[in-house]
Amino acid sequence: MDIAFAKYDLPKSGVAVFFIHDDLKPAGLLAKIAKGINLEKSIKCSKAFKGKFGQILSILAPLGTSLDRVVVFGIGAQKDVTDQSLINIGGKVCAYMNQIEVADATIVVEEKLGSKLSVDECVTNILMGAGLRSYNFDNYFVDKKDEHKMHV
């Protein structure tokens, strides 16, 4: 799995990963495509998704886009977002992308996710978490299988 980061541009294909706070108000590009992909209705229908930390809402083949899937990760309240929580969510993103066997994912971070963090710090922490989660110690294995190896 290869993960790319985009700023201010919606990916043309593959999977787009967005983040939403527990107030469930989409911002930026997610707000721009929310009506087209029926985000509000998807949240209402899921019943379990409240935007709390670690919750995942996956929308398959959203209308109005050429994307295969839009995945929205809940990150909780903005005041509670820290460096460590973004590292954790980066690991969750990587694990989920591997679980659903996605080959191409774009993580869209275009705004401050935490009240005290810059956009650059947010991206760095998410990428660090994804990198830590994708680490695979296979130095001593004779038969190294690349099919389950994550690439960040």
C-alpha cells in the first residue's frame, strides 16, 4: 500500500481519507464534496459513527466523484487533539487501509486538526504513526512475502 498526502486538492481516483471532529461538521474539501457523497445521510445511517477518536466511516463508490471510496476518521474534539493522538490515528489509518486491501490512498489534511498544532505538525504526526504501524521486522525470514507489506 502506498500512501500519499495531498493539500487543497481532491484526489482523482483511489481512496481519499479525511478527518472529522466530534461536532461532525465537515471542513475544506470534505465539506465541498459532502453533499455529493451524501455524508450527512451516511453518518445518520451508520448510527455508531459520532466522530469520536478512532471511529471510521467508509463510503463506497461515492456519487459525484471518481473515487473508489471515501474514508472518514473521527478524531474527537478539536481541543483534545495532540501530537500523540495524531500519531495513533496515523497508525489506525495505515492498519485500516491494509485491512481493506487498498493499494492507493490519499490522506487529505488541509487544516489544523488540533487547536495547538499547525498543519505541518498534523501531517508529520499522522505520517509518523503510519510509518510506525507499517514497520515489518522480516530480516530473519527466508521467505519474505511482499503481499502483506505496507509501504508508506
